[in-house]
Amino acid sequence: MTLAPLRLDDLSWADLVEAVRSRIPAESSGRWTLHAPVDPGMTLLDLQAYLLEQQVYRLDQVPDAVVHAVLRLLGVPGPAPATAAVTVLQIVPQAPGTRLRIREGASFSREPGRGRDFYLDRDLDVLPVCVAGLSVREGTGDRDRTADLAAGRPVPLTGVHGRPARVRIRLSVSGDGFPDGGTLSLLLALEQPAGPWTGSRTPDGWTAGAVPDVPPPVRLSWSYGAVGDTAPLPEGAVADGTGGLRRSGLVRLTLPATAAGAEVELVLATPASTYAAPPRLLRLSPNSVPAHHAQRVRLEEAPDGPVVAQLSGRPPLPGLTAVLPGDAAGRLIDVVRFTLRERDDTGSGRTHDWTAVPDLAFSGPLDRVFTVDRALGALRFGDGLTGRIPKPDATGPGTVLRAEYRLGGGPSGNGGADPAVGVPARAAQPAALLAFPALAGFARPQPQRAAEDESPPGDWVFTGGSSDTEPPDAPCTARALVPSTGGAEPETPAAARRRAATALAVVTRAVTAADHEELALSTPGVAVARAHALVGAHPSHPSRNVPGAVTTIVVPRVPRAAGDSTAPDAVPLPVPDPGALAAVRARLEAGRLLGAQVFAAPPRYRPVRVRVTLSADTARRQLLDAALRRFLDPLTGGDDGTGWPFGGVLRPSALLRAAERALRAAGDRTPVQAVAAALDDGPYESCGDLPLRPGELPGPVEILVCTTQPSGAAPREVRA
């Protein structure tokens, strides 16, 4: 049964006064006769009732410290701090062909002066490089896909599962070229598969949500050089933020010296493309870098510094607060580092590290801890019992305090990507054209630019200092290639309690078969659409039931949007890549029971043939073929549209209903006389059920349409 929430604060001041007044005659043995407000005794009782009401109210509240303690006891992270929005900026020099360097910490803003500056996470070499074309190996040759990418059509980068793959990115170098060791930062935006499954999308390669330790789907090799004469880049020259083209991300390539006016190419190749589905490229943008709505501040203070003065100019009493400089009120995100020189018992000064904690209630008198007050932009220290009182040594010269913290964050940094430049909203061009200026010039109704490699200026203004660029004061702009997301204010204790209630329901241990499936589906960094646990199945003993062994079959997410089934890169029978299987198995291994053996395996497919007999010819054969394939699909099949059941029984009657339903939906009244099905090379069965083995799925599926003719004519069989 469900218990009602316990409420302790159920007495008001009037209730308390009335309860005491009713007991006066008995407790005073009738000697206290005047109970009016003018009586001094009643005045004291009223005051005591007021104080007691406040204590009862506090008793019914749960302090933040208790919330933090319960969350820690349950193993749930405490209230989350403020977070900063992140986006990807493409830097555009105002002088075409200019080579420059933007240093870490440089800032850009779409609205200067309004506190919405975004700061670069790392140094960026802006190279005079323009993407001139893209070609992908198809069969025995290469097909130029530049126009497809510029028009916003996704470009599959590989072929079918297991075939070799090669992608050639042609680059045009202008200006003065670049010397040896120049780093090209390239954004590869990939399409994520859409479908009826639930769960978050695969994280991108520039936010904190990206999972860096997932094994890549394939081993990629990068080459660079003149067109048709490339050489492999040395080990360590490539930092792949896409995880092997598993997700969108930034790729940083350290390139050899290249002269101006050269036509070069990057070649991305793999001997076997073991992707679950060919990765589809949406955008290819050079000179891109992540930027956060967070300013990193480094602070060093001598004995006369303002923060040191706040700590040393007051008596070492409880409740010391140090306000940080730099307009930190309402903008303080977190404190990465805080060190303070303190005087020890011997009289000499030593530097100690202090740590930020969510609450001081669980700290001892010797713990060097503090809390972060975002609203005030200050650090709050302990009282000597819960947290140490800071006592800086400000007597001698030298650095007393070193701090590193971030300012910004919050939802004000969230926003959309920049629209295409120079195009009206009603006829906006695809954003991918920004990587192909030559094609962009043809796409918009304006005169052709003088230089083919000249990119239009961005909407973001450079707000950094002169030393943030090399050479100094180099003019440049930027554009946001992706929406800026992730900015939020600190989590309240109430929100943390609600999150904890959800987190406690998340499966973390593999006990039942459903637990194995849930853990596989929630594997971070990989896209898993379905999972099915086979208890007692061991890969080395397929015909035996092995106690303690559990094999989880994994079906990956692959494109299942409209038109994907007929696309050249369609994946009717999805198979997970080796890296995804390794990640799922590692997650199951971490949550398994002691003595249990866990395995992750790809789906088991069994060939199915379906024969449909119609009483008359129809022009809806393709529709009928697509409907039956969709009904038997491992991701969208079944009666509920969530995928054909693992080991599900093939019933000709169910196939008959699916065929009739598809024809009626198209307005076709052609009667379906019979539907028969067969497994492998066996005979057709039109009445009995055809059971699949445990864990099997139908595929590949072959559809045959037979049309009965008038009397005396033989039936005509048509392959749909």
C-alpha cells in the first residue's frame, strides 16, 4: 500500500495557544483564573507558542545538507553546478588567404557588450585552405559528391558492410600557404540515424557528453599530399574527435608544409568498413574550433591583493567569504584551482590546495574546503568545525594566492546556428555551401566573388585582445556551425531529489534477462536500437544450455526514415560494428553477477521467402513488396512496429493481413487469395506456423507475387 507523506508541521500558532489554554485550569488546580490577553502569563504563552511554531516549521523542512547527505549515501551525484553552452565556430579572416593563429581564450560574440562572449578551448591555426571537392569510392572508381554535399544531401562515405572504403577531400591552398606543422581543424558533421526507438542521440565529439573510450567502428588511415600522390600521415598527427566516424566531431591534422596555389587532397581510407550503417556526411568545414560560453580567469595575488586582503584583513572567525574579481557575481561557474599560502605551527609559510565541495556539513575542522556562491560570485569557507578557517600568510613577499575559475554559463548562451550568409530567409541555401564558396557563388543571386576561395564573413565579432591573434590585431570574424547548447543554471536541491528518484530506477546490475537488455540499450557512446538476452547461451557451446552464461544479442540503430529502404546505402539487416559490441560487453561485464559469464553477439538472421497469390494483376507490386519487408524488418517490423520479435513465429495468416492492409491503404481492392512462407530452402507453408530459433530474426527476405489467370491459363509468378 502507498503511505501518505509524513507532515510534521500540522499545528498553527492558534492551535498551540488553544491547546495550552485548555490545560491551564487542570494544571493550575483552578488558581489561574484570568485567561485574557491582558494577563502577563498569557502574553508569555503567546510568545512561547510563536517560538514553538517556528521550530515545528523547521522540523518539517529538509535542509540542503540533508539532501546532499542522502544523495551521497545513495551513490547519486549531488546537485549539478552551472554549465556553459558550447558551439563550434568557423574562423574567417577578413583578408582572403591570410594565415593566422587564434590563441586559447580568445573570444567571439554575436552580440558584443551583452555578456554573451564565447571563448576558444584551444589554439587554432587558421590555414588558407578551401574545400574544393569530395569524392567517395563506389565500386571500382571514385564518384564526385561535391554537388550533393553542397546541396545539403547526405553523402554516404562507405559502401556495404565489410567492403574497403576511401574518401578523397580535395583542398585548395591560397595566400602564402602554410609551413610544416600547420594544424588543420576540420569539422565533420554526420547524420544520426532516425527511427522509432527511444533514448538520446549519440553525443557529438566536442561536448562533455561525448564518450571518448568507446572503441572505434573501424581503423582509419589518413593520407595527405598532391592529388593522386598522397603519403600516410605519421602516428600522432591525427586527433580524431569523431571516434572513427561514429559521431559528429572535429578532426585535427598536423600537415606538412604546402605552397600557395597547390591542389592537395586528404584521403581517408579503411580496408574494411565494418560500420553498422555507412556514415552520412552533412557538412565539411575547415578552420573550426569548439567555443564555450565560459571565460577562464587565472588569478595570482601578492599580500596586498584584494582577495588576500578580504581573508587576512578580518579576524579568523566563522563565515569568512571572499568575493572574486572580474565581475563574478551571477557568472561564477566553478573554481578549478585554489591554492593559499598559510602559516603553519612553526611560523613558516606553506602553500596548500583548497577544494570546492557542494556543502560544508560533511567536512571536518582540518579540511581545506569551500563552497561556490554563483549569485554572489564568492567563495564561502568553514567555521572551524565544518571546514577549516583560512589563515593566509601575508607577512612575506611573493605569491600568496593562486586561483583558476570560470565565468559565464547559464541558459543565456544557448542559441541556434548561424543561417546561410547573404541569402533571404525564404530561399536560404544549405549550410553545407559554406564549405564550398565556389558553388555558393552560383547558388545565390549575387555577382561572383573575385577570389574563388574567399568565404563570406561571419556574424560573430572578434572581442578578444590584440595578443589573442598572431600576428597581433589580425582582423577576423566567425560563424556558428552548430547550435550552442548545454548552458544551465545550478541544479536546485529539489531538482536533485527528483533526479535521484529517476536515477535510482536505472538498472546498474545485470541480474535478470531484462537487466542485461536494459544495460545493453543504455550503453553510452554507441547507438543500440534493440537487445535480447538469451539465458544459458554460450557462443562456444551453441547446442547446450550453460548455467551462468548469458548472451545478449544487439541490433544497432541504422537509418529507417522514408526512402532509406531503397537508398543505395540501405541496411536491411543491421549488424553492430566490433567496437560497439566491445562497448556493450564491457558494460555487461561491469554489472554482471559474480560467477556469471556475459557475451554480446550480433543478430542471427535466417532467410525467409514469402509468396503472395493475387486473384488479378495489380500495379501495386512494389507497394506490396515494401509493406511485407517492413512487416518483417528487425527494427520496424511486427504488429507493433518496434521490430520483429526475436525468435518470433512466422504465421502466413499474419502476412496475409499485412498484405491486405497495405493494399487497402493504397485504395487497391485486389483480393489476396493466399500467402505462403518458407524458411531457408524448405517448402512453402500456407497454413502452419514456421517458428524461428531462439534469438533469430527474419532476413534476407525474398518476396514473390503470383497472379492467377483466367481458366485454362497457368499462374504467372512475378518477383516483386
